[in-house]
Amino acid sequence: MLQRLVAADPAAWTADVPAVLAALVLPGLGAFYLAAATAAARHPEAFPAGAAFVVLAARAAL
């Protein structure tokens, strides 16, 4: 489900990765979200704040 949501609007789902991870609460959901965000990276509009920002946010969430 998360993969479909992220794929539908990658820019919206990757604009504030720390906020999404915090909202998902459960680490398992965060892992699924990060996998979906990684898959969405194929789209040019994904990661409006930059891919490095997403990597740092993911690392901080661990």
C-alpha cells in the first residue's frame, strides 16, 4: 500500500522524510516507506529536497 501511495505522488511523499517517518511511528512501517521512497527515486520529481537529505533523514530515524 505504501509503495502505491508513494508512487502516486513521489514529490509529496519525499518532501519531508523525517515527518513521514515520525507519523508512521512503527519501525516496520518506516522500513516499508523507505523502500517505497527508494523505488520512487526513478522519477525525476522525487526528492525535491535532494537525495542526500533523504539518506540523512533515514539514518537519523534508525
